Amino acid sequence: MTAISLNHLTALYGTGDDPWNFRTSSYERKKFLATCEALPRKQYCSALELGCGNGELASHLAPRCAQYTGVDAVETALQAARRAVPKGYFLKSFLPASLPNGDYDLIVLSEILYFLDRPGLSTLARQIDRRWTAADIICVTWLGPSGNALQGEEAFSLYACASERRFVCKRATPEYRIDLAAGPA
């Protein structure tokens, strides 16, 4: 199984900065709100969202964070994210890669894990575990066909098994699930 290529990700944004209709979909809006409701803290000092896309989820998360950092591999997505969250900090990076420095107390992995392969998931889990032991980690997983080598539940399971953190399902619907590994209280 191989990870998705940068060319594939760039092609997804070939016709615009909202290939999944995040801005107009009531389903997506409800999922973004459910993601925020699953967070155990009302406020965070610093959040890191990997695969931030066009920033629509970020626009829901950022008001709860003193600082927000988003990472994505596609420049079109990052330009839209910068417009959605003007006070956020955005970096271009293709995972797996070294993650940005910061003292993050929230790590967001929303519908990104199935874009990685098994080694990439293990690398990501180890890096997050090693660097942010006290952070809350929230994973949002699409349960439908991903169109990738790994499907959502399989990718999440591989990530969770590679992590030293214990994840608890906070919400499960037929379309998605939200899992949380809460940092120490």
C-alpha cells in the first residue's frame, strides 16, 4: 500500500479550493460542530491541524485557541485557509514529514490518516507521542470509501495501534467517527 502522491492531492484542488464542499454542506458544518463538541477543553493555548485543507474546520477551532497552526500540502488549500483564518499560521508540508515546532496542546487529525500509508502512520504517531505528550489528539475519520489504499477505519486503527496514547470514541455516526486521546487533566 502506498501513500497518496502530492500530484493526486494537487489534482483534487484543480477545479477550486473547496473540492469537498466544506463551505456549503450542512453535513460538513454539523461534523465540524461535533468535532468541537468532542474537545475536552473550552480553550487551548496552541492547536496544530494536519491536513487543514481550505480552513473550514480551522474557522471553527481557531476561536478556541490562542494560536492556531495549519499544515497542508496544497498551496491552493493553504491560500483559502489563510482567508478563512487570517490570524492563523499556515505551513506547506507533505506528510509524512517533520512536524512544525511548537508547544501544542491540541493536535487535529481530521480525515487525513487514510492519505498516508502504514509506515507514514507509524511515523506520525511516534512523532506526535514523542513531542506532545500532554496534548489532546482528536481524530475525525470518514467511514465511507476513501478512494485511497487505506480506508478510514483501517487507517485510524493503524494510527491508534502505533500510538502510545489511548483513544476513546466520542461520537460515531454511519458516515464518520470522532476519537479522542485526552491529555492529562
